[in-house]
Amino acid sequence: MRIKYLVTASLFAGVAAFGLQARSAEPIEDYQHDALPAGFQVVVSEVEGPVFADAHGHTLYVWPKRGLRAGSAGEDVGKPTCGDEVLRLSSGIQSPYPPGFEMPEINTRPACTKVWPPVFASDDAKPVGKWSVIQRLDGRKQWAYERRALYTSVLDVEPGDVLGGTKLPGIGEGGAERKPVGPDSNVPAQFTVYTTMAGRLVTLRQGQSVYTFDRDGRNKSTCTADCLLEWTPVAAPISAMQIGDWSPFERSPGVMQWAFRGKPVYRHMTDLKLGSQDGADVPGWKNVYVQKTPPPPVGFTFKPTIVGLGLGDAKGMTVYRYVCTDDSADQLACDHPDSPQAYRIAMCGGGNPDRCLKAFPYLIAPANAKTRNKMWGTMLVDPRTGKAAPAGTAGTLKVWTLRNRPIYTFAGYEGYGDRRPDQINANGWGEGNGGHNGYLAIIYRDISEMRDGSIGRGGGG
């Protein structure tokens, strides 16, 4: 197995600890090294783990079909529909409004393929494993993975960028989002891996979280007697063999248990809901991640909220991200500063940018703010337009970003807003519980159960 490392941090050990404890290095996710067609590669990204990329390192995405409020959007397997036509009118499949409204910034609105360039295949391209070649409506050939058409994103510039779409939970009742694709994580069949704000979280296939114990030795369990009343060792088949970072060991004669990177793995007896991480509140016990995400920059805080462990600013006030997909048939994202800001300004200010700026102020970054990762960063924005601005532009704000998108706090309207660190009044603010066009709190550990195969609203911790 090839060992790779990236700098990150241990986010927390239980709800009681909200600080960061820096570590020199954290191992990153191992994956199954299946054959790839010529010209493709695997890049290990900071948030999504291993992803497929083209020869330039640009991440590959699919657009799964999804039922929406009044119809569906996305692509069926084997049938790419992202085309070269500029769609000028709303579809009515997502919005409470009827179809036929002119889209914002119509004179500069791009076609779907300008935002999501198809990954074209040569005439002599041959299928390899889960990779196949399908035909577009215009007759051109396009690469597909598990028969879903593949695209790159114009937002991705460098290898490891995964800015076009994400598997992070929390989209709520969002539109038909694009998803990055990658190889299967190299875990035993009993386990699966989810993308969360804290990292790539391991659970059992049935959804229960798994944990390691600080007092255990390498391939040696110290959880015996009364400890077993609360913790259940995750049994390995008697014929189990080592799989990447996973190894079976004999905890007692004839009884095999799985270990992850040498640490025995357990299930917590009180984790009754799928996706629950209650066991992480017990001192000495930690959730299993195949890879951690980079920690927030210095000055951010973690704090408890009614929905889980949330991210706060330096004063502990809840930090939010903005989520948006437009109501065209090609469901273009509108949450990035390069996209039309009419949706966001309508949602937070009724079309008035000053009211929007007052209600959901940007989280301002210090002049000397820097990060060393792709997940967190800074950006200059024009507060009147919401668009990114070049250096030297008068009146700009330097703001913190998550995945190259500005983040916000909630000052609210006419006395209603977040007034204390425990408040989270704008979580789900907007259309579709904030998932179509609105705001979601940045949650590192959600207390709710899994929904539709994802871990709650904001990830795990």
C-alpha cells in the first residue's frame, strides 16, 4: 500500500472540547486501485478523499437525476442532457413560481457545457471496468462511469480542487446537484465511508458509527469486563485478511476483531439512531475517519447548538454557508460569487443588497489572513454586487471562504437574529429548508440520524 500524508488536525474529542490540537501529519484515505482508461488518474482531495481526474488533474463529476418539487432534473444513466443551448427561462420544477420567468444576467448566462465541460472520448476509446463510452445527443462520444456521463467543472483549476460539487451533507431539499466521483474506499465489506465536514467518516454498512479507544495497543484490545457492557467489538470473519489500513486480530481464542491502522474498532451501545456519534462524548473514545479535513483557520471556534457541534466565529456566533441551485432545467449552481447574486440578494434582502448585507454580513478576514489548504481561504468581494473583485478595487471586503464560497453570520432583521453563541436561527433559512436557495449552519457533528444515505445535515465529528 502506498502511504500518503497531509497536514491537518484533530478536531475534537467529544462535545466538551471545542479547541484544536495540531498534529504534524495525518494519514489520508486508501482506495481501491482499479484499472483506469488512459488519460485518467486519481487525486486525493482534502474534503472528498480520492476522486477521479482527467490528465490535467481536473475532478470528474456526474449529475444524478433527482425528483424535485414539480418534476425532476439531472441525467439518467447512459443519457447525457447537459447541452450547448443557453436556457433563458425558468423551468418551474423547483421553485414555487411557475415556469417561464427570464433567468438573471441573461446576456451573459452560459450554456450548461460551458460550466460543465463534457469529458469527450475518442472514436477508438474502449470500456475499462466501470468506465464506458456513451453517445451524446449531438453524436459525440463521452466517457461515463457506471454509465453516468462525466464532466469537469470550470471552477476547478488545480489538481485536488473539488469546487464544482460535493458529497458533503446538508443540501436539505436542494436541486439536482453534481457529485464528484472516485474509486471505492479500501475498507472491508462490513464498512462504508461518508464525506462529512470533519472528514471521511467510517460507519458500518447498516449506518452505526465505529470508534477506537485511546488505551488500546496495536492489535490489542483493553476493553474487557464492564467496558463490554457499553462497547461492542466489531467482529471480523474468521477468514478475514488484511485490507489496506484494516487488519483482523484475535482478541480472544477463536474470536476475531477488526482494527483500523492497528487500533481495535468498536460500536457504541447507545448509538441507536443511524449516524449517531454519541460514543465520541465518552473520554478516550474517537470516531474512525479514513481521512480528516483541514481544520478551520485560527480564530474560529466550536460550540454546541440544538442541532449539533457548530462552527462559530471568534465570538462564538454561528457561521453559515449559502446554498443555491437555479430553477433552469440544467440546474446551474448560484452559490459561487462568479454566478448571479440575484438569488441570494432576493432571499436575504428582498432584492435590496444593503438589507442583505446587514442581515447576513460576510465574515471578515484579517488583512494578513492565510490558509495552507484548499478547503478554507479568503476572497475579495464587492459588497454591493456580491461578486468577486480583483485586488486594488475600491470598497471591497476581504472575507473568509469555505470551498471558495463566502461564509456569513446572521445579524437578522428588526431585532431578530443570532444574539448569543448558542443560537442558530438562520439554519435552513430560505427556500427548500435552505437547500434550494438559502443558508445552512456549518455543523461538524450532527445530532440527527442519517437521511437518504447521508449523515444528517452538517457532517460528523
